[in-house]
Amino acid sequence: MTLNPCGVYTGFIKVQLELCRPITVRASENPGKHVNNNNNNEAAFYLPKGYINTLHISSTNTVREVIEALLRKFLVTDNPAKFALYKRCHKEDQVYMCKLSETEHPLYLRLVAGPRTDMLSFVLREHETGEVLWEAFSFPELQNFLRILEKEEDEQLQILKKRYAAYRDKLEEALGGVWKPG
């Protein structure tokens, strides 16, 4: 960390991204790279599990500003309100996760905890509100959800058809042994 003459210090924090849902990113400005997704230059995809990014911030940056900076860094177009920053603390072989308020200062927490990331680390996750806020999702994300639902619906329909076909076969076999015309 570096202390500036005005009393503000700057430094780096590492943030692990633990996202369960896909994120939407703007396509790069590279003309050789094309993303065909309704011609809106956005694509939705899942980040690899456990992805960690380093961010240079100051002691005045709040949690909300850190989230916005992370999303800007990756050209993520999702609403920052969908995300929350958590601190992960390790104490006596226990791991504690605590959601940080939007007004807390992550670099201050890092300074107080010391440099060891095994004692304190930061994690970016989606909010756990219990109810889905559909208006917070982008168009590509919503299309992706529809595709997933249609696939799951088709799979469940095939399972149901197989089950009833097996019941029908057993019923016909049982009827064939009990009831014989004539």
C-alpha cells in the first residue's frame, strides 16, 4: 500500500468471483471479432469457478465503487445492483462469510486484517434476495434462461412419457393375464 500526502492510501485487493448465473459483456471493439447475439454486441456466459481478479483502489473507495470498477474492467453490462461484495474470514479452522454494506471501505479492511489472504479475502457474488428481479437481467441473459427452461421442459416431458409408457405396458400385461375374451 502507498500513503499519499493527503492521507489517502492506495493498494491492491484480490476479489474472487463466485457467480452462479451468466454475466453479460459488451463485445470488444475489435472489428475482426463478431458476436452474433441479436446484433446488440452483447454476449452472456458463465465465468470459470474460482476466478480471481486484482483491483487497484484507494482507501476512499466504497464497496459499491469496487463492484462497479470490477464490472467496468470486464465490460460487464449487468446492473451493479445485482451483485454484492462479501468478506471471507478464517478463524480457528472456521470460514465465515459476511456481506459488506455498500458504504464500507475494502482497502481499510485489508489494511486492518494484514496482508495474509488466508485470514481475509473478498468474494463477489449475486445478491441472495430469494425473489428473482427479472428486470435486472439483460436481454441475452433472459434469452439464455428461456433456452435452459425449454431444454429442462423437454427432458422432463420425455421422462414423463417413458414412465407412462412403462405403466401402460405393465397394465396391459396384467390385463392380458386376467381378462381373456371369449
